[in-house]
Amino acid sequence: MTIVDFAIRRPVTVTMLVLAALIFGYVSFDRLAVNLLPDITYPSLTVRTEYEGAAPEEIENLISRRIEEAVGVITGLVEVSSISRAGISDVVLEFDWDTDMNLAIMDVRERVDRVFLPQDTERPLLLRYNPELDPIMRLGLSGEDLIMLRNLADWEIRRQLETIPGVASVRMKGGLVEEIQVEIDEAQLTRLGLTFQQINQRLAAENINQAGGQLRDGDEELIVRAVNEFRTVEEIGEIIISQRGEAPVRLRDLATVKRHFKERKTVTRINGQESVEIALFKEADANTVKVARAIKERLGDVSVGMSVADRADEEAPPDDEGDVNANAVAGTETTVGDERRSVVSTLPEGVSLYIVSDQSRFIESAIDEVISTARWGGLLAILVLFLFLRNLKSTLIVGVAIPVSVLITFILMFFSDTTLNIMSLGGLALGIGMLVDNAIVVLESIFRCREEGDSIVEAARRGASEVGMAVTASTLTTIAVFFPIVFIEGIAGQIFTDQALTVTFALLASLAVALTFIPMMASREGGTGGAGGAGLWMQAAYRDFHRTSPEDRGFALSWFAGRAKRDTGSWFKGTFPGLTWFGETSRDFRTRANGRRSLPGWIVLFPLYFAGRFFLLVWQWLKGCVVHRREGAAPEGGKRWLRATVFVPKWIAVFLLRLVLPFFELIRFAVGSTFKILFTVIPNLLALVLTPVWLLIRGVFWILGKVLHPVLHLFSRGLTVLQDIYVSVLSRVLAHRFATLIVIAAIVGTSAVLIPRLGTELIPELEQGEFAVDLILPTGTPLATTDTTATRIENLVRDDPDVEQVYVVVGALESSGALIDEERENVARVAVMLQAEAMREKGSDEVMDRLRFRLEEIPDARVEFARPALFSFKTPLELEIRGYNLKDLREVSGEVVGALDGVEGLRDARSLMEEGHPEVVVVFDRDRMAALGVDIGQAADAIRNKVRGSVATQFSAGDRKIDILVRAREEDRKEIAQLKALAVNTPNRGNASNPSTPNRNASGEDPESSNSLPAQPGSERSSVLLGAVAQVHMDEGPSEIRRIDQQRVALVTANLTGIDLGSVARDVQSRLAGLPLPDDFRIDLGGQYREMNTASNSMLLAIAMAVFLVYLVMASQFESLIHPFIVMFSFLLALSGVLLALYLLDITVSVVVLIGIIMLAGIVVNNAIVLVDYINRLRRRGEDRIEAVIKAGRVRLRPILMTTATTVLGLLPLALGVGEGAEIRTPLAITVIAGLISSTVLTLILIPVIYTILDRKEDAVA
């Protein structure tokens, strides 16, 4: 028994399977993770190593080079690059996309741990690049006291937000971090013969909280603790550092102790107000949308004492909740008695919390837009299907098949761990138009069998079985093209895997529905009537009514009227015939209604039908509650044996149960009533409710039919005329086959000429309504100066009417997907969020061009614009200048930047090899230091303690820990002369002749390592100053050194505006061709351009493999090598339409377009398969070759146009390019639409011509 036979013979089973699919599909949809992008795993690692105080050249030689050499032989490694900055080394490793990154991490860690690094170097960190490392939400905390804000964020808000399921970490930025500063008077320190190291030791020794073990006092066990922590700041100043005779030397005698804040490294502002940024990161497998909603719920409602972001109406009454800004935190209002209070309810007065950015908003908008386009695509496909079929039943069957297939797709997505994102939902939207193709083919075959005289059931069986293999082969050709996607290298393969899986799942689901649900529904007599199975229940109730004896009917009806008599009299005799007629009307209504085409017939029959249904419903209740409760209900004349075997045992059983079970009558009544409600009342109530709905739908369609009848008639006439025209044209082209081939070849060749004129790019940029303005000032610019310039830029940006929100970070440039920001005092970033209307109508490019012109008036500042990149961590265009000499690299990079001026579409060209950072260089005299007994390590520590300071211990303030920093006063570390006056030796106590010999006290302990007080100052020798043992001078070193493949490079980057990447790359290469370069120097193009070339090459291979797989499937179907070759010409025709559409609509060739071409390889051949398959069938029946081709063209024109129209209209909403994420969907949809239309039009002409030329078989008759 085939699957079609099973579906027709077991309609209840199929219905239950469909119902299960609907339920599980909905549950799967609700549990699918929702993210913006698929799970992209970039094969990239960054080895970050910190070595404080080291210059870039030292970092390069001592760290970067060694790590590069150690990891350079790891399997799968593609490129090694490094950036050596002051104190930091970043070695970036890029692997093949098929590399197991978990194994790669272990291999890298093992090799890095074996590298010999300087002693003071921190252990290298391994950082993964992942776009999802960007925060899903940023919050702004504003108020007057920046110290209080930072404490509130670090110690209160962080703890509340980190407990939210799905939140991985919470990072703070901005504000003032509290710190206790011990500022040493260096002159006093030198006079007393003390060092910074001794101060640190005394602070640590005096601030202890240490366990002392356990002590047993009788039967009681006690815990011993040594508690001597600082309780106040004043107490810190009172500690004794040393003894001067009998007088103690306290810390306050030589230092100032104050509670202050750490030296600022970053400044954050939101809409002009300095704030603390709270960035929230989600876990890797968490649902972005759900996590964001949970965060908003935890934050609480804005009405709980919280102001909006722009703080425009601060004078408004605090209890005014009428106007809430859209940027304010949205959530649930906190009520009294909640176990966990919302964040906003814990905020002090005058503190505001609001959302700066929310990634889930863009995700929800993009996904809602995709769902909307899919919905409209499905409706348009159903509409065009109705125009062709003009049959409500068939249209509704296909309309039901679409959501069933979609929900089955969600089940498959859930079990394959495919998330809901713009790519997977885009694939589902692409498949909507194709979901109905299988259903159309099956229904068309069933109707053809009906026209040939088969019964409904036989037509459903034979029609579905005849096209079952063809439909399966057609689906497999479409699915087969997605297998080569696994061979696509680069980011393209990562992005489009989810889309390929979704389309595959959708087509498999549509195939299963077409071969089971469609024939089952088509085989039902009455089809898709609104009552459905309820009509069967009504018929059963009607039969039951007539099987009941007239006496029982009369008793039930009389009892219902309050006359419980055996002889009902004249009341029953007058009422029952009318009710019986209503019941008969309810059974025959469908036949009568379908036989009437006029609206009055519906008006007359509707009340009769409704009354009959209502009577039968009442009868079921009456019969259940009254008739079988009558005493002596046995039929008149019943036999004694029947009474003995039925009624007596029942009476005995009832009697015994009454004795055994308490409340038997109540239980009996409850069970009986429950069964009657479940199996009688509820089904009939459903039928009673669904009947008016069904009638309403039929009425609406009847009215629409009357209104649309002229349109449908005109469409039908036009289709007939089109068939006649097509047959006439086909007859003529078959008579001039070679001329036709020449014309079509000319069309295809003309389209091929357009290829060099098409632009190329990696992936279209998504319009997210935001961009960044990066400010770079000369190296060495202090943070305060950078902040002043950034404020000026911020004000200019905020004055733009299209800007909604401005977020400023001074002192750091964020790196997308990185865990650690690049902190430099001379940089700032101004993040700009646009108004929603401006984003839709103007876009970021127009606003950036306007601001770029206004910001040119800022002097001595380099201003660059950047858009958020979702699919790559490299800039569009990178020029790698390879050489060794840093001076030559700087000069050549400057010449390259100058050569790029004037290149059309190129903006913000700059060299990453910035000016050298001014530095103070200390060169020690080793001989002099050895003669004076000064250790180089001690001297270096003394310099660090004086200038940067060191954290001696921490002060406990409640549950918070505050660092205690010890360093020289600011007035003692302003000039180089003061640095030269630094004492760099540790005073020798009692053994000046040999400073290397430790001075032991009476107990044999080393006082340097004990907690005892230092010796009296008078016993110490004179201090050695830094100027006596070292040369201190100003110098300028490189700010950073970059290396690629163990060669020094200078990078020149640029952004693109209004032009494709391929065109700019060609123009840049021509500009640089004549640029003179020093020996051993060369320039390579990198960035996204290199990724584009890699992806394009693998995509071309995938297209070739997709065509080959389609040919294999068709060869297996036709059992021929010639016929698949004929069909493959339709793909060439599709390419010509694609090239023409891309050129006319100015769409660049990207991996999105190439994916569309891969899809076309499996779609466009379906029409040719249908045509060639029917030609072969006619040939087998004995038709002449030419006659078979013409007849097949006329017969198959209708289904070909139907499938093409449904697919095209299903994709039309995607092609319109509306909403978030349209930049990805639109090129793909236009590619498929253009290729499908051109292929359909030319296939109907070319395929018959090529068939008659290549197929030379004898006529079947001969």
C-alpha cells in the first residue's frame, strides 16, 4: 500500500498526524532561540599578553615575535598577525573555517605556555572573536555624584542583573571608581631614609583579617580570628611606619591620605550628560529576545521614580505617568510584596536609569518584517491560485497546506538546533511561494482524473499516484542544490547554512503534505465545508432521532414541556412533524444550498438549517437525560429471556453497587453526565457554532464571486487567448528552429556582456539606523583635551534633526566581538542612533555625508565614520604595506593615503601607523649601579611606584573593597628632573659594605619580609638617586607595530560610500601600480576584499556542483542522458534574466546573489521537467514528435504559469526591500524572481525547439 493509498483509506489517522504536527510545530516555534544572526563561529583567536611599562619595540621583540614563532606551525593556521602596543601584545591567529576551534585552543595554549617571556609578563589570555560578544543591551545610569553612580552600578545593579537567566556578564564603564590615595612627600620620604616598598609593606601588615584556628574552652569550641582591618580613612594615616628615636613616624607625617577616585581612563556621556554605562552580555546559547525581555522585567517600569533619557521634562511632577519616552526602560511595574524588587525601585532619588541600545529591538523588527513578508507572500500565492482554479475548495486545501508545512518546518528546525534569525526566516519566506507548487501539481492531476470520469476517491488515488514520483523528483532537484553549500568557504558558508536548512525542511514538509494531506482532503465528499466532521455528528444525531420510538420521542418532548405523561396528546402530534422536517432540512441543506446560486435561496434555507441543527442538539440532551431514565422502558412485547438477560442483571448490578459504593447515585449521575457532555453535547455545540461561521464564509465568497466574476471571466478568457497565441508561436518557432536558436543565443550572449559592468561586494551592509564617529587626536593628547574635542563633535551631531540619541566614549575604541576595548587617551567614539523615520527614508549614508562636511571645521583632529559590521571584523578595504624599516613604512603609508585621494566612493582613508608616542627613556648604568650596590629590579620598581603607584592593600567599606594606592604626590612627578631625584636603593641596615647580604635580626628573621618596624633612620646610609645611575631623556617611539605572517606591515584602511568593493579595488590597484616602493616592499589588498575573493571562488564551485547534482537527479528520473541535458538549458536562460535585472536595478553581485543563483539551479528546471515529462508521456501514447510537443505545451502552459506565478508573488514582498534586514533579502528575492520569469518565458520556446533537435527517436506509431 502506497503512502497515497494510506492517506485516503485512513483519513482519521492523517488528520491526527496533521493535528499533532500543528501542536508540536507551535511548541517548537515557541521554544526556538531567537537571534539576529545564525551561530557564526569565526575561526580566529587572539593571544593577548600584558607587559606593563614596555615600549612597542620591546613588546615586539620580547613577546610578539616569540609567540608568532611558537604558534606558526599549528595545523590549519591560515594567517598570523600581531599588534605590539605599549604594554600590550595582541597576536591574532586565523584558521581554516573547518578547523575544530576547541582543539585549536588547546594546541595554542600548550604552545604559548612553553614560550619564554619576561618575568613580569602576565599570563597570556586567549580571546575568541564572536559577533555575539557585543552587548545585547546597554544601560545608562546618570546622576550628580559620579562616585556614587559607579559604586551603585558595581555593587548593586551588577548583582541584580547577573542573576538573570541567560546573562553571562555585566561590564561597567565610565563614572568615577572610588580609591584611597596615599600621596607620599618624596622629600620627607628620602629624609627619613624610607622607600615606597616599605610603605606598601607596612600598609599590608597593618590591614589584616586572618583566621587563627580553633580553641577549645571546656566543652565549647571557639574560632580564633585576628581582625585588624582599617575602619576609617583617618586610621590609615595613624599607622606607624618607623621609629625615630622614641618618637614614632606615622604615615600622616610623610603622606596625605584621602578618599578620592582613580585616575580616569574613560569618560562616557549619553545625550550630553555624563553617565555610567552598563553593558550586558548574554550566554552563547541564550535567546537574545527572551534575555532582553527578562532584563527589562528586572529593571522595572519607568514610572517607578525614573526619568527618560533626554531628561527634557525634569520640572514635571514626579507622579505624572502620562508621557513616557520610548527610550526609557520598559518592563513590569513592581508591586508591594514582590520577592525580588525591580532595579529602578532601589535607585536613590535623583538617579536615572534608561536603555541606551537594545539589540533585541532590531532583531524583533527584522524578524517581524520577515514574518510579515512571508505572510503576504502566502496570501498572494493563494490569490493567484484562486484566479487560476476558480475553485474555493481547492484554494482552501492549498491554503491549509501552507501553515501545516510551515509548522512541520519549525519541528525540524527545533531538532536540528536551527535558530530563528533573519537568515533562517528569510529562507522560510523564500520557500512560501514554492510550498504550493507540489500541492498545485497534485491537485491538477486529481482534477484531470475527475474530468476523465473517475470517482472522487479514485481520482484522488490515481491523480496523486501518477505525479508522486515527478513531484518527489522535482523537490529533490530543488533540495539537491543546497548540499554544495557545505563546500562554501568563508563567512558565506556560515551565514547561509541556516537558510539552506530551512528551505530544505520546508520543501520536505510540503512534499509530505502534498502526498498525504492533499489527496485525503480531495477525496472527501463535501471537501472543506465549514462544519467538517461536525456534519457527521449531526447526521448521526438525525439517524438516532428517527430510530427512537414515537412513544419515547413524545415522552421526551412532553417532559421537556413540563408534561411527563405517557400519552402526549395533541401537543406532541402538532409539534413533532415540524421538528422532524427541520431535522430533515439539516441533513439535506448542503445539497440544496449547493444547488442554488442565488442569494434568496441562502436566506430561506439558513434559518431552517440552523433550527434543525438546534433541534437535534436539544434532542441529544433530552434522550440522554429523560428517555433512558423511564421506568419500564423495555419495548412493548419484549421477550422474557430478554428481560432476564438484560434488565435483571442490570438491576442486580445496580443494587450491589449501591450497597458497596457510597454516593453511588451521585457518581452514576456525574459519570453519565460527563460522557454525555464530552461525546454528545460538546460536539453538537461545536457544530452549532461552526455552522454560522461556515455559512458566513460561504456567503462572503459568494459575494466575492459575484463581484469578481467579471475579473475571473476576463482572466479565464485571457488565459485561453494566451494558450492560443502560445500554440501559434510555438508552431512557428518549430518551423524555424535554428533561427530561433540563433535569436535566443544572441539574447543570452548580450546579457553575458553585462558581467564586467556589474559591481561586486562580500555581503550587503545592513541598515541598522546607527553609526559611529571616531575621533583620533595626535598621540600623547591627554584625556581632558580629547574629551573637550569629543564634546564639540557631540554637540554638532546632536544638532542634526535626524539624530535621536548620542552616546560618547572618550578614551577607548570598542572592537566588535572583542572582550577588551582598546584604551588610549587620544581617541573617542561618538555612537549615533537615528530617528526611525530618518532610517527608513534617508539612511545612514546621507546623514554621515552631511555630518562629515560639518565636522571638517574641527582642527587637528582626524574624524572617521564607521557603520556596525555584522558579518566581518575587517574593514572593506585594507592595504597591507609590507617592509621592515618603520620609518620607510610610515613614509610609504603616507604616500599611499595621498594616492587614494580622489578615488570615487572612497572615504576616511588613513594609515594605522600613527605618529610615535612621546616617552621618557631611562637607560641604567650597570657598572655604576653595581658599585653603589643598587639592584636594577629595585630601581625599576622604584620608578613604577613613584610614577604609576601600586596598590598596597584594600579598604573594606561594608561589602565593598576599595584599593589603597601608594605613589608620589602629583607635584613630585611632573617633570623629568623630579624623576632623576628619585631614590632607587633600599637602605642597608647595619651592613652597608655588602648590600646583597640580608640583615638579620636577633631572631634570625629578615626584617624586610617580617612585620617588624624598619630600623631607625639614623642607622641607614644615604640614598642613591636615579640621576646618578641612569640617563633619563625624552624620545619618540612607534605607537604600535603591526606584523602579518611575521613581517612588519603598515595598514591603510578606508570606508566605502555609494560604490561596490570590486570597483574600488580595481581603481585602487590602478592608482598604486605606478607608485615607487623601496626595495623589499610590496602592497597587498586585504580586508573584506580578500574574503570576497575566497567566498566567490568557493561559490562558483558550489554552483557547478549544484548543476551537476540536478543533472544526476533528472537523469535518474528520465532514465536518459539527453533529456536532462535539454532541461539544463533553462538554467542558462535564467542566468540571462538575472544579469539583466542586476544591471537595470543596480544591484551588486555578492554572496547573497550567488546563493540565489544556486537556488535557481534547482527551481527553474521544474517547469522544463513538467514539460518534457508530458511530451514523453504523449510520445509513449503514440503521438507524433511535433504534435506531442505542441500538445504538451498547450496542456502544461497552465500549471507552469501557476507554479511560476505563485513562486514569484510569494517572493514579491521580499523583493520590495522594506523593513530591517531588507538589504540581505532583497537581492536574493530579485535574483530568483528575475531568473524564474526569464527562464519560464524562454523555456516555453527553447525547450521544445531543443527537444525536437536532439530527440531523434522514431515515432511511437512506427
